[in-house]
Amino acid sequence: MRIKTKLSKAVVLTAVSALALTACGGGGSDDGGGGEANDANKPDQLTVAAWMDFPQDVLDAFQEEHGIEVVVNSFADGAAAQEVLRNGLGADGAGLSDVHLIELDWWTEMMAVPEDWVELPEVPGRWVEWKVKQGSVDGKITGYGTDIGPLAIAFNEEMLSGSGLATDPESFGEFIGGDSATWQTFLDAGREYVAANDNYFIDSLTNGFQAAINLLPAAFEDPESGQPYNLADNTEVKDLFMMFAEAAEDDISAGIAIGHNDWGAGFQNEQWATVVTPAWMSGIIADNADGIPGWRIAGTFPEGGGNWGGSFFSVPATGENTEWAVKLADYLTTPEAAVSWFNTTGQFPSQLEAMESPEISDTENAFFGDQQVGKIYGELAAAAGDSAAGGFRGENFAGIQTLVTDGIRLVESDSATADEAWASVVKNFEALGFDTVR
């Protein structure tokens, strides 16, 4: 008998927000886009606002090369960093750091007034092209890319092989649909798995749902006006919602996503066999599933792949040290620094040279059965191509996505049927009073 953990609405919102704000990255030094800052205006110290660990060797190297101490203004999470940045931009830069880390899902909101940010010099050939486009406003670069989150499926081959369904990454790929894998074939594989096992197929369907939403050209808002679509009439989103919600009704998910208090315990109790795993989550899984054998990374992903997460370093225009802040943003996003970040925190680089570095592509991961995890994610990123950039994200993207994802969790927690959950989501959306289009 599979035991369902029920989630309150407050826990759901907290978990989704934590999940959406988890990804980030950066680190290193070269002669890239930072240019030559004026020594006459050189400060003793530069500040960076972020919510993740920095490789100390990168900070030390910048100080050794330039004689400037780098102080990281750390926040508990991305939500706290976002709030401080939002308030500072609304107060003519009061309280802002010299450099800010900005997460992809709230990038559009922070860049609503492009003049608030310093235009950054081009660095040809450093990043995957779509990352540069994401970090640009009206054709001007305002953010240097850190990490990306190419998507994979982590699965436990011992659980799958015990059911006679798959024995290795290749056969697991075939099990979920092979080269023609879709979210429907993945969810149907989940139904087949739970029919033969006493645990769940996946930790939570919200991860896959978010990945599917990210592939839509314009999920929630009109790219021309920025206004939200009328959710009741948004058939693309509704169709995806119902596909995942109906799988939740069929009990293939434990309803426990990253950010939930029971997520780590779920791994230790072998409560599920698969997790939708952006690159930045692989190290988190290794920590939470420590001591549990059989976890592997598959090279097959539904709909050809995608990306989840990633951040940018940007320089507020109101800062007193903007020339040197640009130099620091450049330094933190070089290929060498990206390799250091990967080795320190597991963040997967957006820098082309770093992706091809043997330190990333050839390194064997003991937890994942000595797989070359960096190589697998690099291949998945290449396979996804420009579609990995995702669709349009307006100022309300993150909030609407949280609202819709909350509906999936309602079904996972047995609090509503798929139809009831969709009706609830639409009602809550309409209560926000948006001036909608179509």
C-alpha cells in the first residue's frame, strides 16, 4: 500500500516558491567583457547580493588580481534577495549591492525599467546563444549568465529492475518512450510502474509540470502587451494541467517535491523511483539519498529536453562603483570560474568552454554509479537546443505559475479531483483582478 502524504496549501506555496528559486551559479577570471576599469576610482570593496555559496578561490583570485575585497551579501533564499532588490529599485537604488544575482523567473520584473541597469559589454563565444538572449533587454545585455538547468530524469535502477521494467539508463529511456518520449508516455510509464510496485513512480508531478510549462512559447502572458491571458480560456495550459492532474488522480506521485520537509526522508524510505532533475538538483539528490544505492541519470527526456532555472549577474546603474562592478560580473562568469562553481556547488555552466572542460565532462560521479554526469547534462543541453530558453516570461509569470502548480498539488494531496482543482485555480486567478487578453 502506498502511503500518501497530504500537504496543506501553505506548505504547497512554500515548496513551490523554494523550488522556483533554487537554481543559480557563476565563478572565475579571463580577459572577457569587463573591460579596463579606472584605477583612479578603484574601491577597496565590492558587494554582491546572492543566496548561494561562492567558490572562495574565485573571490580570493579577484582580490589578488585587483586588490579589491569582494563581500557577499547573503540571503536565506531567492525570495528574500528578490524582495530587497525590488525595494531598492523602487527607492532609487537605496540599499542595493554593486552586483546582484537575478533568477530567470523574476528577471522580467527586475528589468521592467532597463535604465535601472548598466549595459554590459558583449563577450563573444562565452555562453550558449540562448542564454545571452535571456540576459538581454531590447537587444542590450544587462545580465551575464551563470548556470543553466538542462533537464534529466534521475531514476533508481534497482527499483525498476526489480519490477522487470528497466535495468539501466538505456532501457529506462526506452521504458519512458525512447527517442519519441513525451510527457504522456512518461506518465503512462508511471501508471505501469505503480501497478506493479508498492511505492510511487515519482516524488511530485509539479517538477514535470513546470518543465512542460517552460516549453510553451507564451504560457501565461501575451509577449506583445505583457498582459496575462484569461486563464479560463488558456487551452494550452489547461491541457497540460489536466494531463498531469489526471496522473496524480491515478496515484503515481507521492506529492512531495524538493522544498518539502519530507523530501529527504522520502529518498531514505525509498518512497519513489524517479525525479525530474535539472542539473543543479543532482547534487541535492545525492545528499538526500546518501546510502541508497541504484540512483542513475537517464539520457532520455520527454519532449526532447528543456531547461529549468539559471541566473544572471547584473549591475545596478545607481551604484557608485559601476565600472568595477562590471569587471566583477565578468570575472564571476568566465569559463574558469564556472568550472570552479561546478566543483563547489554542482551548478551546471552556461559557458561553452566550461561545458567541454574535462573537469566537468569526464568526471565520474560515484553516487550515480560512476556515470559522467556532466557529460550527460551537456548532451541533454545540446539536444534541447534553443528550445531550452523556454517561452516568454512576463512580470507575472512566476506568480501565475505558482498558482497553477498549487492546483496540481491539490490533486496530489487528495484535496480535489483534476476538474475541481482546475476550477479552483481559475477562481483564484480571477480573484487577482488582472486586465487580461483573449
